Amino acid sequence: MTDIIHLLPDRIANQIAAGEVVQRPSSVVKELMENAVDADADEIKVIIKEAGKTLIHIIDNGNGMTETDARMSLERHATSKISKTEDLFSLKTMGFRGEALASIAAVAQLNLKTRIGENELGSELVVEASEVKSQNPESTPKGTSVSVKNLFYNIPARRNFLKSNGVEMRHIVEEFQRIALSRPDIAFSLYQNDLPSYQLTKGKLTHRIVQLFGKNYKEQLATVQESTPHLSVHGYVGKPESSKKTRGEQFIFVNNRFIKSGYLNHAILAAYEGLISSDHYPFYVLMIEIDPSHIDVNVHPTKTEIKFIDERTVYGVIKAVVKQALGAHNLRPSIDFDLDVNFGKGPPVSGNFENIRDKKYSQYQTFGSQPSPQDLRRIEKLYDTVLKDKDPAKVSNVELTFQSSANDLMFGHGESDQNRSFTFLLHNRYIVTQVKSGMMYIDINRSHERILYEKYLKQLDTKRNASQQSLFPQTVQLNPTDYALWQDIKDEVASLGFDIEDFGANTIVINGYPSDINDLDEKQLFEGLIEQYKIFSSELSLPKKERISRSFARRSAIKSGTFLDDKEMLALIDGLFGCDNPNFSPDGQLTFFILDLNKIEQFFN
Ligand code: ADP
Ligand code: MG
């Protein structure tokens, strides 16, 4: 029998290794940026086309490589960063496994140009799928330029597996931000399809934070600074009031390397206890310096997870210093966040709510209060939907026949005095109305969300775009992540009635907004939509249209605690029972229930 075990050809071994290192375009960006940082560059330029699917090009002004090193750098396990075992325990560099370049070269078309300071001429290497096509002397600036074209071109299955440009770009920006934050002493720039997304100049960490996340972060930061025998920490944490509902702006670095640590995140959140509500996340950038022999970096192949030898001490120190930082800023403890947003805070201040009401609910004016054949059909549908519901347990098992006077009320037949006696607002949160079998309680916020949700879904299907022009078009500067996200959903956003123009370089102009929304600020409206869409996208794996409809409905629905007048209440009831599925809010919560007369009687017995 002949031997059957043989060595894998290098090319295949490299492809397999690549699977570990190169998962998506952002992994390439990370590895190449880290190499540039390790090469002591103080200026690093990142050029991306089509979210890295066609081009990732990183240019640095670092040490460069000799001709031989350039050739060697593409070999697997070729690294200049460790030469003996002990080095592993005192790592100061980002990379050390010597796998990145070899892996990238195995799954793309790679062009490497590099020159060291002493030499006048550098060299250029062209590689495709691990095969060196050419190596020639080349005049090139000091430093290294690596361009990676058509990632995964030779592995179609992986290429097809890549997500939309919006998603892939988001990952790239994430990696870019992490490395940029870790080294404010290096100038970084990011270009996306030829347009600059970021141009970060050298400076202090605060400066970098502001350049990355916006000017308003300046006032939001509390300083962290502490040295203990075990470790030292410095950085910034966001003041509680600047916390957000979406994650994404939490950064922990250990010895300048971004890491993910649920454990340390927990320590930081524990320091915020009582200061922010449990569904909010604070901003933080913490730089931890610790003796490398006290950590084990190698637990994860892409090295974003590390293990501390003495976890508990690290936890305790981090919690204490963050707490101290927050205290030092004299932050008053908040009262009760759970009572905040979604629940009424007592009657709204007069004048203020008038304004909101007029603007927000004018969409109802179109419903009018005169009865119409549609009204009749809607009310019939109410009986149908509720009574024929497949899951009777979910619906109050009551007879839903309205008294004639209640019918009148719903159709607006009755005198207005009479209306008031049958429908009223309870604590600005519920509409209470009499039905034949008892009292119906309608949750205003949930019902309105249901109404809007169905309406937006239909708009997205018909692509009907009812837009009104803004008197003063607003320019909005988005961050690159949100910009990429918007590009992903811009057709749908247009169908909702937004008239938005793309100005490139993360800038858009809002020329018009949905005509049925007279919200106070179309910029806020749009940003709210994006923010909500992000939240839902991370929580739900629903089709895009559904996510958008839900997001916009959530954002523009009447909030609990808002005063409604009779006309508005009737319009809301009308709208709810005109829905295909009036029983539940889009996320499946009960929109109304009926307190049965029998139940009421029971109370008295
Ligand atoms: P590692 O970073 O783990 O050493 P890589 O495959 O990323 O492995 O790189 C291999 C080697 O190529 C590095 O050790 C370094 O010597 C050299 N190298 C890679 N990128 C650069 C660069 N931008 N500038 C200078 N040298 C580089
Ligand atoms: Mg490397």
C-alpha cells in the first residue's frame, strides 16, 4: 500500500490560515494598519473602495523594508518582531505571529511598495493568490504602501459571504477608530470611494476623541487617571447624561491594543450604577498599562480578547477609578430613570404641549370626524380581527359590540359634550372609552406605533413618496458609520418621504421630509430614525423594510404623557381599528384591552 499522508501545498496552507486572520475587509484594514503602527509611522493613510471589496490601500511613512525583507514578509511565520520565546512575554508590538501578510496575499491581489530611509530606491512586489508575479526596484517614498485588490477573488464562496457595503464599511470604520484612538500621536486619514471620511491630526487623546466623534464630546468627558502597583489607567469616561441607547462607543485598550472584555465593561458599568438607566451605555476610552507578563494575549487568534492573570484586582481598580472620575465631576445622582422616557411625567407644561400637539398630530386632521363608509368598514373589521383572532388567549374574550351611543362617539355623531362623557384621557397615557361589554383601555403610544408602522410598510411597498419641502434645507454631517448606513437604506428613507441629497464626504442635505409629519426638526427626525434603526438592527433579524418601518414608527409615535384632545383621541381610535392587526404594537405588546362589566361587578362583591 502506498503512503497517503502528504504535506499540503503552501498555497493551500496559506488559504486555510487566511480563514483565521482574514474574515472580512476590516480584518485586512486592521492588520495592515497595525503593521504600519509597528513600523513607527507617524502618518498613515487608509484608502477604501467599495467597502474594501475592490480596494484596501494603506500607505505609511514608517521604517519600510529592504528588498529581501519585503520578499520575506510574505512568507508564513515570517516576523521581525520576535526571535526567542521570552519575547512573547514582553510584547510591545501589535503583531507578532507573522501571518497577516501571507494570509492576505493568499486571498487577494496584492501590491507592496516599500523603501527604507537609507536606500534611494525601494522595491515593488506584485503577488496574486500567494504567487509572486514580479519583484522590481521602484522609486517610492520612504515607508510602505500595501494595496489589496479584489479580496477573496479566488474564493468565491467567501466573497459571496461578505455583507452589504454598509455593513462592511461599518466594520472598517470600527477598526479604524480603534487604532486611531490607541495612537493619538499618529496622524491618520481614511478615504472612502475617493472622499475623505476622517483626517485626524496628531494631538492629545481628547483631541482625537473630538475629531472622531464630534465637538460636543468635549464637554461630556470626565478624566480618568490612576496608577497602582498593578497597573495604570488613563482616559476618559462620558458623563452619565451623555449615555446612549446604542452601544459602539466603548473602548478599552490594554498596552495600546484594543480589547473586548465583558468583564471590564461590567466593572465600568458598575461604576455608573444609579447614574444611568440600565438600557443606556456610557461612552468610554480607557487606556490600561499593565506588565505584559501579567496578561495572556494569545487566547484569541485575532487578539481582541485577553486574559488577565489577576482579574479581580483589575476589576476592582477599574471600577474604583471610574467611580472616582464621575464623582470628581460633581454629578448629581439621578432620581429614577425607569420613570423617565416612556412614562408620563405629570401634565405637560402648557404652551409647550400645545405646540407639540399642533405639529405632531396634524396628520389626524385629515381623518376628520364625519362618519364615512370606510369608518363603518373599519369598525366592522374591529369585530372581525378581534373575534377571529387565531389565538383567543391573547385577546380579551369579551363581546366587542359597541353600544349605539359608543358607536356614535367613534364616528363623531354625538354632541361633543356627549363625547367627553364616553371617551377620556387617563393620565395622558391611555384612552378610555365605553364599549358594550365594559370599558376599553387603549395605550396611546403603542397604538400610534401600530398605526404608523402599518402605514410606513405600505408606503415602502408602493414607494409612494409624500414629501414636503423644507423652507430651510438642513445640512447634516454624519459620521462615516451612519453615512454608510444611510446609503444602505436611502431608497427606503426616500419612500418614507425624506428628500435627501448626497453631498459626499459624509454630508447630506435634507431638502424635504414626510408630509404627514410636522415634527419640530427634520434633522432630529432623521437622526432619530438612523439611531433607532441601529438599535433594531442589532436586536432583530427582520427584513430591511420592516426594520425601517418599525424604527420610524417608534421614533415618530406619540409618546406617553402627551395630552390629546377629543378629536385626536377619536382619530387615534379610528386609526387603530383601521389597522390590519390592531391588537398589538409592532413588537407584540397589547395595544388595548377591555375591562369586562362582569369583572367590575366582581370587585363590588
Ligand atoms: P507580524 O506583524 O505578526 O510580524 P505580518 O505578516 O503582519 O506579521 O508582517 C510580517 C513582517 O513584515 C513584519 O514582522 C514586519 O517586519 C514586516 N512588515 C509588514 N508590514 C510592514 C510595514 N508597513 N512597514 C514595515 N515593515 C512591515
Ligand atoms: Mg502584522
